[in-house]
Amino acid sequence: MASSQMLKGMLDGCILAIISQKETYGYEISEQLKKYGFGKITEGTIYPLLLRLEKNGFINATYRQSELGPKRKYYFLTSDGKKELASFIENYQQLTAAINLLLEKSGGKTNE
């Protein structure tokens, strides 16, 4: 698992990627992150990010009845969110390539 400082700048894009797979709610996003190996990222971390993504127009939300209790707020990507996710992916790939090159040149090992 990456350190919390490394994750901090990446979580927005990762959350957009999860939401792009299907409309989902906060707890499910945190469970998906855990499933992908991000460790336990609390809802207290997730919800402020969701609010910011919504405020920036990258996601919208709708309330739906839950089978297990009160209504849940389901999030989905907007067209701006899809563009933001594409930009995140491009930037991530460029950064990863640069870091891998640097580590190879300095004798470090990469997964590629």
C-alpha cells in the first residue's frame, strides 16, 4: 500500500475511475479501493473528496432507496468528469513512465 501522502494526490482520479465503472455510493467506493489494494480509506476521507468532485462539476448524485435502510446518494460521472478522468489517466501514465525511466537509470527496479 502506498503512503497516505502519495495517495493524497491520486485519490480524486481513482474515485473517478471507480465511479466510471458504475453509479455507486460512498461506502461502496471505499470498499472498491480496499479491493484494489489501497488499504482502508475511511469514509471520512472519501466524502470530502466526493463533495469537491461534485462542486467541481465532475460528478453528480441522485438519492435512491436502499434495500438495507435509508436512501443512499449514488454518484455518476458528468461529461466534464469523463474528460477529467481521461486527463488523469494521461497524466498518470506520463508520470509513471518518467518515474520508471528515472528508477531504471538510477539502478532501481520497476514492475515493467
